[in-house]
Amino acid sequence: MLETSARLLRLLSLLQSRRDWTGAELAERLEVTPRTIRKDMDRLRELGYPVEARPGVAGGYRLGSGGALPPLLLDDDEAVAVAIGLRTAASGSILGIEETSLRALTKLQQILPARLRHRVAAFQHAVSVPMRGPRVSPDTLTAVAAACRDHERLRFDYRTHSGASARRAAEPHRLINHRQRWYLLAWDLDRADWRTFRVDRMTPRTPTGPRFPPRPLPPDPEIAARVERGIGEATWRFRARVIVHASAAHVRDRIPIPLDVEELGPDRCAFEPGSDHPEMLALYLGLLDADFDVVDSPALAAALTTLIARYQRALPR
């Protein structure tokens, strides 16, 4: 009986970790037969867990939503991660969940064993910087996260940096929290390319679209560079093409965010930096510590001319 009870707990933990499981997958994980899995599912239903079964070759099992929240099964590391996440959420970037997070954290700490309460208490004196940027609705963040998890297409209204609105359709793949803001890395169906969207500018439309097979993602470092680049480019109001008389490595070492730098030779490269104003870009280019040429950008050329005259007037005569 002890073996059966332990297996039921393990089965319940698996059902909570993913939305859909086939009987064969569960049988392989638990090292039992599919017939045993069917019997265990019946036992879970008798205990009040809303286990849904779908027949057919592509069928399987799913833990449905019930009238009450079933107990969660967390190992030590998962419990500590949840506690730290709740403490962070109390002063994070999600609108309207600060008090709720503190209430949930209080309940969780009451049932944590002493060894885990000690680990969580180590974070109580951490300094939390108040969120000053835009905040995300919990409903929006939950809808986007669910679409990523279930590989369902998203249809949403999107407000761009310039304030324009557009309706978009995308295959969501990854949510990223960066500099106290939430971003979605998704495959834009209209542009047939990867795009980064600010979640606080998204208004999801329901219902979500059909399910899609996940596209292969690049390695995590490449994803981070792509997101960083997309975030930077999305916030620029002004861009220009510049040819630098130095190596591409020299330019990359002096760029605060990843950018595509085109190698034109051993000591010559080109890239397209951006800024909110041509004057700011002109100042930034001066920090490259290399000669450069401005390509087809009258606004940047005018800003450089203004700065040159100003610096010349500042020199002692």
C-alpha cells in the first residue's frame, strides 16, 4: 500500500508539472504498465482530483480545473523558489498583486519545515528597489505564459513605441523579465521572423489560436543577445548607418548592447546604432575612439556639425 501511495503522489506531481501527458509517457516515468496508470487515475478521481482523459491515439491525461485548489507537491528547492518569487512579486513589475503575494507568502511560510524557513529567511533583508517603469496586468501575463506553455498562437493588439496600434499574430515561445520589464520572444507570423514584444503594450484577444509545433530555439546566449538587441532597437527613435575605421571587435567592445556589426575588412566595419535624438548619437559615436563616416544621414551630420562648433567655441583662444 505504501508503494501505491508514493506512486500516486509522484503521479500527481507529474500531472501538475505539465498540461498533457499520454498514458505511455506516464507509465515510462513511473516504470509501471499503462493498465496500472489507468487504475491510479481512477484512484485520484476517487480522492477528488479532476483528472480528464482523452481517448484515441493522440489522447492522454490532464489535470482539469476543479471546485477547489488541490494541494501542490513541491520539493525543497521548488518551495524555496516559490517563496522567493512571492517576496519578489510583492515589489515587482506586475500590477495589483503586491498584497496578494504577501498573503500567499505568509501562508507558505507557516507550513514550511524549519530547514526551509531558514533558507527563505536569508532573503528577508534583501533590498528591493521599487518598480518605476510600466507594470503588467496579471491577466495579460498569465494569458501570455499559458500560450507559451501550451504552444498556442496569440492574437493581440499591440501599442508600438511611437504610440501606434496594430493587431498582431504570433507563435509565443519565451517570456523574459529584463530590467524590471516583461518581454515576449515570439515568431511573428506576418513578418515570418523572430520578434520581441513588450508585454505591458499587449492586449491579448480571446480565444487563442490553434496549437503549433514549437520552432527550434537558438542557444540561450543567442536568445539573450537577440532579446537585448530587439529591446534596444524597439526603443530607438533615430537610427543611422555608420562606417567605422576600426575592427568589428573594437566596436563590439564599446557597444553597451549587442548589435550586428558588419565586417568590411581588418580595420573597417559598419553598423547601425540608434538613439532618441541625433545629438545623443553624435556624442555616443565620439566614445568609440575611432574615426567614422556617416552614411546618408543628414540629421546626424547636422548634429555632428553643431557639436564641432560648440566644442571649438569652448576651447581657449
